[in-house]
Amino acid sequence: MVNNMENGNARELQMLEQYLEQFTQQVEAYSRQLEMLENRRVETATAVETLKTLVDQKEPTVLLQIGGGASLRVHVPDTNTVLLNIGADVIVERTNAEVVDYLEERVTEMEALAKKIAESIGQVQKQAHEVAKRMESAYAQVQAQMDPRIQG
């Protein structure tokens, strides 16, 4: 009878350890997604600020990266016409203001998505904490069964 209980506890501990590992992997995956999303959000917000700044400049100049760590200072003759990649390598021509509006909406969408991902991380961490508590309880039961003083 005691042997069956020990086997059951060992299986439960093994199962709980697997759950905890899965939760840890989920948190890591969500965290990577959140980091990539934050990088994209910052990049997009920077593009918005750049477009807004270019409109006000008399002779606007930007750095154009040409590869290999090399860049050129390039004069921008028309700050009101912007080429925008809208996905699937489809590029459209829009006004500066239209692109700023579009990108600001994208930033808002990314912030909302980041909030959802952060909530998911919190939920998974809560589940992991509950599993860890169950593991502690199961370990305590195993130790109690193995301690001859407790068995009487």
C-alpha cells in the first residue's frame, strides 16, 4: 500500500515538473514576443518622430544606411511624399500626414498587443506558481512517508 502511494506521488511529481517546464517555456516564448514587439514599436514611433521632424526642416537630411556599417547623409527633396510598405512587399505612396497617422495607429495596436501578451505572461506565471506549490506539498508528503519517525 505504501509502495503504491510512493509510486503515485512520484508520478504526480514528475507530471508537475513537466507542467512547470512547459510553463517556463511558455513564459520565455511570450517574453521573446514581447521584446520583438517592443523593438518594433520603438522603431515605428521613431519613424513617426522622424517624419514629423522632416516636415519642419528647411533642407532635411537623413542618414541612409547602405550596408556594411556605412551610411550616407542624404538630402530629402520631398518630405511630403512617403513610400510605405503595407505588407507582403506591397509599397504605396502616401502623404507624410497619412503615413504618420497610419504608423501611430500601428503603435497603438502594438501597445494593445503588448498588454495582452503581458497579461498572458502573468497568467502563465500564476499557473506555474500554483504548480510549484503543489510540488512542494507533494515533496513534503514523500518526505513524510520516508521519515520513519512520522510513520510511527
